[in-house]
Amino acid sequence: MRIIWYGHSCFWIETKGVRLLIDPYPEVDDDRIGEVDYILLTHEHVDHYGKVELLSRLRDATVIGPPTVYMMAISDGVTKAREIREGQTIELENGVKVTAFYMEHPSSQYPLGYLIEGDKRLFHAGDTYSTPNLQKLRGKVDVLLVPISGRSTANEREAAQIVEDIRPRVVIPMHYGVYSDGDPEKLREELQKRRIWALVKPLELYEELTL
């Protein structure tokens, strides 16, 4: 699995030859984004939906998102779009699967997180606070992408609770550095207090991690 961080909550992921882009925000440098087969949207807010219309057209990618996102994409003229709901699994090519989980983000009408299963199991938590719903993922996640800014999402302390509930092997902080602040070192400190020994791996902008 290859993972590239494009800032905020935007990641490019390649697994088993399938290329996914998640939450392309308005200011993302789309010239640096390579080929994309699917664009996943966690919810309808502009800092996640931002460049969907442009990138879906330029990359000929299929947009997948909750009902609110699906309706927005259709209204914006996106010709390849699929709706996904809480608990639903969509099978892509080469045995790659995407399963939607409902997240705790009250300002959104239908916020989701996604479990992506390919050669590794990655969970993108979207915008969420700590919620018992995430305990369903314990033991099922290799890589967790978790928000830490505290701006309408979990802060570092709440993110540590999410990590404790899920128990991934690798944690990549997100949702900071573009519109809000966050400190991965504080997340490490919170995990140490809880004696949770997941590897916290902050990525630099455009940095690639291969697992």
C-alpha cells in the first residue's frame, strides 16, 4: 500500500493497483496528484469536497460518497458517481473493498469514515470526535488516518481515545496544517500516558509512505 498526504484530510492511496483519492480540499495542488480511479468523500463540507468536480473530470474518476455528496456531485455535472451509506460495502477492482462507517460530526448531514481493504487495511476517519462506534474496528485496522486539530473534530486527546479504541499498528495524523493547527507530538504524549504503543507517523506535505 502506498499513501501520499496532500494536506488537511486529503490522501492518495494505491492498493492492489487501485488508486483512490480522499477529500480533495479547495487549495489542494491538483497538478501533483497522479492517476486516480476513485474519489472518496467523507462528507459534504467544502474543505473536503472542494475540488471534486475538477478532479473527477480531469482524472476520469468515479466519485463515491454519502447521499449529500452524491446529490452535490450530480448537481455539479459529475457523470460517474456512486452513493454509499453507513454499513454498506462497495467492492472495487482486484478485490479492494470500501466499507462506510457513520462518524460523529454534528455539523454534517451524513458524515462517514471509510475502511479500505486491499493489501493492508486502512481507515480514514473523516471528521469525527471520539465515539464508541469506532470500537467496532478494533483489530481490523493496520493504518489509521485520524484528525487532531480540535476544529469541529477530535483534538489530540480525543484522537488518542480513537487510537485506543481501534488499536491500529500505524497512526497518521491529519486535519491540521491548512485551516487549523494540531500537534502530532501531543498525540504521541497522550498515547504514552495511556500506554498505547501504536507508531505515530506524521507525514510531510506530498510525502509518500509505503507499507
